[in-house]
Amino acid sequence: MKKDTLVFIGSSGSGKGTQILLLKDYIKNKYPDTNIIHYDSGANFRSFVERDGYTSQQMRNILGHGELAPDFITSWLLVNELVTKLTPEKMLILDGFPRTISQALMFDSAVQYYKLKSVRIINIEVSHEEVRNRMIKRDRDDDKDKEIIEKRLSWYRHNVVPVVEHFRGKDKYEVIDINGEQSPDNVFKEIINKLNY
């Protein structure tokens, strides 16, 4: 049974969502006794924003003005998931968290609190040029706007890249760099090989 904590990091268009789904299916087939908590930050955040209530309404207003969600909300959503679902025998897979140094520091404290032993960061590396091409090909409404794409890339460079370096500088984490510009199948093979699964 696998009990790693896996943190997937990658820019928009890096394919990390696809790779997480492939990995979950692979683990369920090869290690059927493994109980996985898959925390998708984006999905949880969207669900939260759609709820009734003052805080969700405030968040809708913030997002409506093109501002980013404050770290305390994003962190609280993960903390709530850990408090209600995490037990010692479960494997944790994180998608989209942490994405700022503030969130990474909160994650550090959670790792210490829960005594998580094997925390591995799957860093899917894709060039900005490749990200631009993929986002345009995805044909989503907000991916057609070049200004939005450039803002996302800039935000990733200034906020998420330092998070990877934060993890790389600590002995308790293993950062695994993955070439995300291969075919999805080859990206997955590289992940499995480097995880030794």
C-alpha cells in the first residue's frame, strides 16, 4: 500500500490534471488496498464560490473584479479537507496547492503536524511557449485572451516557481522534475519511473 504524499505542481496547460487521473487509476489497479484522498484545489474552490453565504458572496465579488483569492481562504479549504478526511493509512495527492510561499509555509506546518514522512513534489516543467500553444489549442473562452495567458504565466513565474525552490531547499521533501513537453503517455512513464511505482 502506497502512503506517499504527492504534490503536483505545474502551470496552466502543463497536463498535471491528466497525469493525476492516470496515476490514480494506475495505483488503484496495482495497489488496490490504497485509499487515496485527491484534493483538487480548483474544483474545491469553484464549489465553495457557488455556495450561499457571506464569505462565498465576498469571494464572487473579488473574482468578479479580476482579483486573486486570499491565501487564508485557499488554505482553509485544504485544512478543512485534511481535518475531515485524512487518516494515517491514506495517501494524499494534492493538485493546485500550495501556489504561494504563504501556502507553502502552511503546508510545512501540516506536514509536521500529521508527521507525513514521504512527501514528493511532482514538478511538471513546460516552457512558456508550449503553455501558450496548449492554452490556445484548448479553445476555452479565457484561454483565447493573450493578455490573460501572459498574466497567468507571469503569476506562475513570480509565485509558484519560488514554492518549488522552497521545497527543493528542504530535506523533508523530494522534488521530482518531469519533462512535461513529451506526449502524455511518456510524461506518465517518466512519473512512474521516478516515483519507482
